[in-house]
Amino acid sequence: MKNNKLAESPAYLEPFLDSLWLESGLSKNTVEAYRRDLMAFAMWLAQDEVSLSAATREDILHYQGVRIQESRKARSEARLLSSLRRFYRYLCREEIRESDPTTQIESPRLGRPLPEGLTEQEVENLLKQPDISHHLGLRDRTMLEVLYATGLRVSELVTLTIEQLNMRQGLVRCVGKGNKERLVPLGEVALDWLQQYLIEARPVLLQGYVSEDLFPTRRGKAMTRQAFWYLIKRYALQAEIEKPLSPHTLRHAFATHLLNHGADLRVVQLLLGHSDLSTTQIYTHIARERLKSLHASHHPRA
């Protein structure tokens, strides 16, 4: 019974998770991931009647060793250590513990898998696939154009409302991770498609429904990110694009093509809504590989 109690109610866990919401602005999914990591560690500690708040560096190292034997992925291990670090720093800050048991524990090294980006021609081919003579096709073409023009996440695109659009200034106000807002330019091409879509297609889609959603379905409601991801895959198949795609395909293309054309890395960081520049730097590697390829193909001494 004692072990179960330790595992079910680890001391200070709920106040810590509440602090993540209030102070760090982390998303609900991230906070829940931290909860799962800490609860799993608490249950493991409870086998030896050790509480989560009293764990030592040796306990953490032992737990990491067990997980490595279970062939856990490096990214999962990195997130676990991040959860533990935040938790024990919180306990130290609140003077619940004197020392942080994670200070001398190294993070696992993560590979930086580069997304295989689309070329500019492949993007053009993808954008041309929707049948714009039909109101659904015009909506889809406009969504693809806006996605490529702004680098929004798919979840940000499908939840856009009319209120977030400023056609006069050519901007979209985006609410990203952690409820952080950013203003992103749309560009003339995306603005033209939006103008046509708002006049010709959106009223037909709504069929009398009242909706603030910028890109509603035929039921007058916002499209799900899964439904839009299905559309991307269908249009990519029509465009004969054989590369593996992800929901961020056009976001990756947006960032890479900007850098290929000389954009400043910090500008791209702001447009993408990355809080850390190192997250944006992955795209400099992609751009560099593209330059190497062009050099190898065209330079007489390559």
C-alpha cells in the first residue's frame, strides 16, 4: 500500500505542473508529456519506497540504464531528462530540496534528421493540383498557397479565423505554441488567391452557415489537421512527388527556400515562431546541402 501511495501522489507534482502552465506557457500536450515522464519515474521509485521529490542522482542514472536496456529512443530519453531537470529545479527554487540531482547528468546526443525538402519546382507542381474551377479546389489551392507563403504549422492554418486576416496590410496574425502571437506577411500571390477564394468559394462552402473559420468545410466548421494532411498527400500523389512527406512539408519548403534566396536566419526564426534559434538552424544545413549539389552539378572543377 505504501508503494502505491508514493506512485499515485508524488509530492509537489501538481504544483510543479501548474507552474509550467502559468510561467512557461507550455502547451497542454507538453505538460501532459512531463506528467507521464514524472509519473513513470515515481512508480519506478516507489518499488524501493523512494518518493519522487527525494530521488538521488544515482536513482536517475539507474532508471536511465533500465530504459536504455529497454531500447528507448534517444529523443524520449532527452525529454525525460528535461522533465526531471525542470522538476528538481522547481523543488530547489521553492526550497523544498537543497540540491538538484540532475546537474551532472549529460543529455543524450540526438541526431538531427534533416527533412527532405521539396524543390521550388516540386512546390509549384503541388500547388497546381487542386481543381480551382470547383469551390473546394479553390479553397484547397488557397490553403496551400497560404501555407507556403507563411510557413504556418498545419494546426495554425486550419484554425485561422477571418479576424486574424488583415487583407489591407497583407498580414496574418498567428497564434502558435504557448499561445504566442506573431504577425506573418502573406505576399502578393497568396493575397490574390485569398481575395478570389473569399469572393467565389467561401460563401458557397458556408451555404448559409455563420462561421469565423477562414477555411471551413462543407459543414461550416474548421477542417481538422488530419483532413488537411490527407489533402496534401492526395495532391502530392497527383503531382507525382515520391519523396516522403510530413505535415510540415510546406513549412520546411518555406524556410529552406527563404534561406536559399538569402534571407537572414533570425528573420526566418521570427516568421516560423521558433523560440530558440537552434531550432531554425536545421534549415541552414538543408540550404547548404542544396548549394553543394548545385556546385557539383554546374561548376567545371567540381
